[in-house]
Amino acid sequence: MKIARTFLMYTVLIVTTIVTAQTDAEIAAETVDKNEIEGHIYFLADDALKGRATGSPELKIAASYLANTLRSYGVKPNPGNGTYYQNMDLYHFFLQEEIELSFNGQSYPEVVAFDIDAIDSEEEAVYLDYGLEKDYKGKDVKGKIIIAKAGTPEASELRPAMGSRAPKRELAIQHGARGLIEVGAFDPKLWPRFKHAFEERTSLTEGKKEALPLYLWVQTTPENLAKLGTESVPLKITSSGIHKEKIKTQNVIGVLEGTDPKLKEEYIIYSAHYDHIGIGRPDAKGDSIFNGARDNAIGTTVVLTMAENLAKYPTKRSALFILFTGEELGLLGSRYYVEHPVIPLNQMIYCFNTDGGGYNNTSLATIAGLNRTTAKDKMIQGAKTFGLTALDIDEVAPEEGLFDRSDNVSFAKVGIPAPTYSTGFDAFDDEINKYYHQAADEADSLDYDYLVKFYQGYILSGRSIANDPERPYWIKGDKYEAAGNALYGKVPEVPIKD
């Protein structure tokens, strides 16, 4: 009898070991269902949600859908208030009507106002070439409006020109100008989405009166741009100024406790933003709803799929799921969360964010920050297991600084290692621009067979990080390492790997 019991014990142990050895990839794959993925994305990117603009009733519908999906999986609510929401007030700044602007006898309807007070004026503006320090020499601009070319001679295209905004604005303030108008002949494909993104502004605070009460960017033609050049420019401008209203919105939050008595005190954050940019100018087909299937119904569904998996198969570390509002308005939801965490930030040892504007290579998972944390190998292996190659986003477009342009950076700034897992792209080409912040970004344009592999790779990567007895950390020398050291009180013991 004793021999039989011993044999039975060894048999159970062997079977358990075999099952355990087989389950790493199987557990990650089991809860990824193509039909369920389609269901989530088709709902979130439906015309009925009108592009999920922050503060809109339709975004609240999306939030309710997400909260109840988490509830259906058995995910627990926000421990701060017992609901699945983290409510916040935002301040929306907008123009009630178009700015009427003309100079040199030419009307300019394509205007973006970063700031403008009420104004109705005809006056002589001062032309300052690019409005750089050297251009102010010998010029009296005190109390006047400056007109200058956008950007710098080396960076006059739309994206790179954005980098000179702050210093040029500060120069205008230092020299006592009353306003700054930058004029550019920008790519007509990029200008509409730039205008849509910046013609309205939302903030976590009510704001303060700016030292420069008028700051505009203007789109023109190369021919009109070449005509600028006289020192004194006849200017006419009329606007009722920027108006302000308070809007209410919410992050969606859920938690799952880990299984290890010690490691469950540490959390992995699984995050994505669920807002998009709402309704804009109609495209050639007359479609004005920017549905945001790629940006970011894909990422939102990643978090739901991860939550379903962890609810069924918990990891050693605990999980915090956050779906952010207001990313498209300046990472507002993640910034608010970091300022108002529901669990202490020093218990968050990793933030595994997901976001993206599209894909052009279905053999890849492109990750912002892949090479910046010690969890690199786990993300590479997670993707590889399901037939994908993990690529660091800095290998694609280091000049874009994409690591710092999604919600992950709100956590990185306070020291939490935080990559962003994105669908595969290897260049900013027409395939990306065709959908990014465009009405064409519809659910029926996606490759769901690819998304199944992408989600499986994300889940396996996340599970590997959450079960590893060694906590992940920044690679030594990373610009956010010092913030991590301050947050956690000491540098975690990280093994040096080749």
C-alpha cells in the first residue's frame, strides 16, 4: 500500500511538472480569442461612440463598457473608492469661431491658436525672418506683433518645427512683444491633423494668463511664404479669444491580487488610453468620425485581454489595470493618475503600456523602451514565441522621441520602468499616415490574425515579468534611472547581463 501511495505521489508530481512546463505559452494563448478581440474593437471603434473624445458622453459609454467587462472577468474595482472609475475635472480651452486674419492683403483661414485674447485690430506687425535671437538685433518689437517663418532654417517642416516653439515664444516675451505669428508652408497631409490636435486645448488646471497673449501658427503656400520679407507688415486680426469650460471624465481602474505571499505586494501596471480625437473634418468620402481602431482600441483591448487572462491564471505579482482618458489631449489621464495614485507608486515596479498609431509590418512588435529595462529578454521571447520579432522603436525613428509621447512617460518620470508595446512598424510611411488620426481608422481595416499573435506575445511577456523573482529595472545610465532610485529608496539588485 505504501509503495502504491508513493508511486501515485510521484505520478502526480511528474504530471504536474509536465503540465507546468507546457503552460507558459499555452496560458498566454488560451484566453486570446479572435472573435472576442473583434467584439471589443468593433464596439470601441463604432460610429455610435463618435470617436471617443475626452469628456464626451460617448467616452463615458466606453468607460462603462470597459468597467463592466473588467467586472465580468472578476477583476476587483479601484481600491480608492470601490468603483471602477477615477473621476477628474479637466479644463477645456477653445475658440467659439474662426479667427479672421490677414496680412499683406492676403487672408489666412488656416490658423492654430496656442493662445489668443479677444482682439479686433488693424496695425503694423514686425517681420523677423525666423524670429531667432539674431533676428531681434536692432529691432524694436515692444508692444508689437511679430510675424516670422515657422521653425528654423534647418527645421521648417511641421514635426521638427514644433521643437522650436518654446524657445521662440520665450524670445518674443523677453523682447516685450505682444504677439507672435509663425507662418509655414507645411505638408498639406499633416496640417489637418495638427490643426485638429491643437485648435482646442485641455488641461488639468484652470491655467494662468500668459505673458504672450497672442501666439498663432498659420498655414500658407510656398509662394505666399516667399513673399514675406518686408520689415513692416500690415496686419488685420479679429477674434473673441479663447474660452474655457470645465469637463468631467474618468480613468478606468481594476486590480487583481498576486499569488505569492511576498511578491503580491509588488504590482505590474497594464495600461492603455481609451480616448481618441472625436469628430473632425470630413474626408474625401464624407466621413468625419475618427474612430481610432488602431489608436487606441487595439491597446485598450490588449488590457482587457490581459485582465481576462490574469483573472483566470493569476501571477505571483499583483496587477493594476488602468485605462486612461485624455491621452490625446496631452497624456492627461496618466498624469492625473501619477499625481493621485490609488496604490502607492513605490509598489508599482513596472508599467507595461500599450499604444500605437498603426502598423505596416505584421512580423513585428515595435516597443518603445525595449532596450531600456532589464525585462528586454522577456519581451523579445514573448513576441518570438508567437512568431513576431520585437523591435525597439528607437531603431525605427530615434528622432521622434516616441518613448516620451505616450502614457508610459508619466510613470517613467517618477521612476517606474515603463515601455510601450505597439503594433509593428518599421517606418513612418504612407501606410501609417493613411490611418493615424484619420477617419479611415476603422475596425474593419484591421488584420485580426496578426492581432491574435500580437496579444499573445504581450500576455506572455507580461506574465514572465510578473512571475520572475528578479524585479525589472532601468538599464544603468538611463535618463530615468535616478528617478527610480529616488522612488524606491535604493537601487534594486539587478544582475548584469551580457
